[in-house]
Amino acid sequence: MSRPVIRCAIYTRKSTDEGLDQDFNSLDAQHEACAAYIASQRHEGWKMLPARYDDGGISGGTLERPGLRRLMADIDAGRIDMVVVYKIDRLTRSLADFAKLVERLEAASCSFVSVTQAFNTSSSMGRLTLNVLLSFAQFEREVTAERIRDKIAASKKKGLWMGGLPPLGYDPHPDPMRRELVVNAAGADVVRQIFALYETHGCLNATARAAADLGLQSKRHVFSSGRGQGGTPFSRGQIYKLLTNPIYRGLIRHKEKTWPGLHDAIVDEDQWDRVQARLQQASARRRGQSASGQIASANAAPLLGKVRDETGDLLTPSHTKRHGRRLRYYISNRLISGGPDPEAWRLPAPAFERAIAQVIADHLRDHAARHAALQHVDAAMSTAISDRTRSLADGIETGGIGAAVLLVDSIAIAQSRLAIRLDSAALGSALMIPGQDLAPSMHILEAPFTLRRRGVEIRIVTGDRTPQPDPTLLRALRNAHHWAAALRRGTPLNVIAAEAGSTERYVARIIALAGLSPRLQTAIAEGTQPVTLTLAALIRSKLPLDWAAQERMITIDG
């Protein structure tokens, strides 16, 4: 009896791209060794598949690899019975990631074998051995990351520049063996002008406007891929980052500490101290207070100039007084300049600002939980950046819009969606890394956006909605069943109304709710009804008697 054919796929990976341009590289060597091993198992029915699954220059600390994605897709499709690798750390160095991969392999009845480590996952002993070896692989990865962090810290204490994009005003030393920065005269002149402008205006926004009027622009970088970045007018966040960067004082920063650098300073000590003192004074002012002590309208409406509706119209701060209270709003500008418009927006400012801050906090916390804040996975930085992102999210959740507004570049609202674009430079500054190192998904976020009116109150609902029963609807539904039962027992409507302390007309309208379909009643009880479904809207609706027609009229989650 012939043995069944075992379809084998070879997976190869190399962490760096060094040497990959050679005719015979590390990936080819791994593939050749795996192919020889499969050939030696031909008597067991093993057959090598022609497709190659290679990942060159990608770390094993992430599962986001093109070759691995294609491999897993073919496994899920049932095209592969055995995955063959040179060593287990070629597949992954993370025990947690490996658990996810094994779960998918087992679900597809696919096994895994390492050529140089003489075991496979088709046996329980092989799986035990694999977990032990993988634990050591993860330990080695973590120790390596710690060693790299310690090396960076020790190097920065000596004043060395440890790589990355050099800031405006500096270039890397022409000798690649010297980890130093050298002053770029043209860029240094721009830096000195920015410092002088801030000393003149004492305001970041005014400094940004003055810099734009002078034609000053951020540093232009062209990456090896040909992608360009920078060369644009300075934003408020970029101005702040430049003014607080100790590298211009001749220092190298590592976390919260600074050390004397080997490079020349661009800003002298006296000017640096004056600017830092003025920035601290500005941050210590009472929120909403300008340098002259007056309340600034921009701070009274922190989202001023940042919010547009679906027509592109800016939302303008407005207010009214009711019962001696000052109520703030953001309204579409056309309501001021063009009169009434039923499609225009009128949002209660405190609720809208709270919603924006919460959406941003949730967005950052999600990226922190998934270790997805960085554009390129870096084992040495991933955990630290995720911790900083989580702390920033906590700070925004606690501090509200005041803690989030510097990060907001623009907000677009529509009838059902909310889109927020974050300022990459400001976000990078808050996380103490260059903005271009952040993942693109960090800068742009979308969330559901719904207005729910209850009487004169407008409630804003954003983000993924959790079930939340409406107490008013629940009370009305209970009363409907109670009064309907009394009516069936023969109690007159006027007696029911008198006992309830209400009018006969109101009681009759509430009793009609007892005829709602079971699915609608369950949705109300569980809180999964549409956010726009209020008691007022429900009793105003002319609901049909047919339950299916009711459910079509009032969409509920299935």
C-alpha cells in the first residue's frame, strides 16, 4: 500500500538585508538545506512544493511578513501538509506568536519540522522540545534587546550620536566611523531664526505664522526608497519640538537625562535658558489665559479651526445663555453667515470635546496593546514606545481635550462617521521619537459618530458602542405591559391613568408599546436598540401591527 503524499513547503527568513543581493545568499542556503532534508524523507511520502516563501531583511519579532502571510494563506487553504524550516527561530522568536501559529497549523492539520533540530510537531515530544527551544530563542531575543539598549545608553553618556534622522541644522559626520554630528550652516541659521522669533512673539502659533511669512521650512529628507519628507512650513508642534530639543544646546538626550555631546551647539546657553523659561511660564498659565492675562477664545474653544463638516464648512465656536448658564457649541459657519440650514451642525462643545478626547485615547491604547505604534518593528523600542503610548492615552483620558488638542491636526465629521488626523510631529514629540518613525495608522483614525437627542439634551455617541439599556425606554416598556394586563382584566383606561398619575392619552400611547415585536423588545431590554431610538421617537412613529414590518422600520442588530 502506497504512503499518502505529504506536501512540504519551505520557509526561509533573514533578519537583515546584508548580502541578499549576492547570487547565492543566506535564504538560498536555508532553502537548499531544507530541500535536501525533504528529499531524504521521500520514502515517507514527502514532496517539496515549488513555491518559495522567503522573507529577507525582516525581524522574527513580528508576524507581519509578506512571505509568512502567503505561507499561512496557503496553509489555511489546505494546500500544505508540512512546513520545513532551517531553524525554529526562522519562523518566529516569540513564544506568544508561535502559539498563534501552532493554533492555525493544527486547525489546518499541518505539521512543522526544523531541519537542524531533529524534531517535528507531529508528536507530543516534538511539541514539548519545540516549546523549550523557543523559550530560549525568546530569551536570547530579549537579552539582545537589553544589550542594545544598554549600549545605546552608554554611548549617549559619552556624547555620541546613535543614528536616526539628524535634526535640522546638523548632518552626520562625513566619516561613517565617527558617531558625531556636524553643523549645517544653512539649517543652523533657520534654527537661530526660530529661537529669535519665539523670543519676539512668545507664542508658538505666532512663531509658526512668522516663520511661514519668512519662508522657513522644515528639513527635507529623501530616503533610500526615493520617498521624500519635510521641506514644508513649520507646524506649531514642530516649532515646540525644535525649541525643546537639547541637541541645539550641544547636549545628547537619553530618556529623561541629557549628556554633553561631541557636536557643537547652535544656540548659546543664555538664549536656551530664556526660551525654556518662557515655554514653562506659558505652560503654567491658567488654561484659557493669554500672556496678558486675558481669556483667549482659542483656548475657550480648543478645537477652533480644526473641525469641518461633510461640505468642507468650518465649525465655529458659539455660545448662548440659559438659566444663567453659558452653554458652548460648535456650529457650522454657514449658520452665522447664511442663515438657517437644516443640514448644518450644532454640537454641544463639552460633549463633543469629551468624545474627541476619548476616541483619541482609545485609538492610542489600541495601538499600544497591539505593539503597532512603530512603522518598522524594532525589538529594542517596541515595548518602550507601547508603554509611552499607553501613558499618553491615560493622560488624555484623564486630562480631556486639553491634553489632546496639541495632537489634533484636523477633524472631519459626517452623519455617521468621524475622521481625525493627528499631527505626526506633535505625536512623535509626545512619545519622544521622530514622527516619521510612527506607523501611518497612528496618524489617522475613524470612528462611528451619532447624535442622539433626548428632549433638549443632545448626546454624542462615538466609537464602538457597547450595549447600554435606555432607562426611559425600559420603564415605558414595563408600564406598557402592566397597563395592558390591567386593561385586559377589565380596568377602565381612566382608572389606569388616574392610578398612574398621568393622562389617558399618554397611557394609551404607552400601552401600544406592548405590541412591539419580541426582537424589538429584547433589543430594548439588552440595550442594543439604535442610539436614535428614544421613547419620544418611538411613540411618535406610526408603527404597523406586523412584527416584520416593525423590524424593517426600526433597524436592530441581528
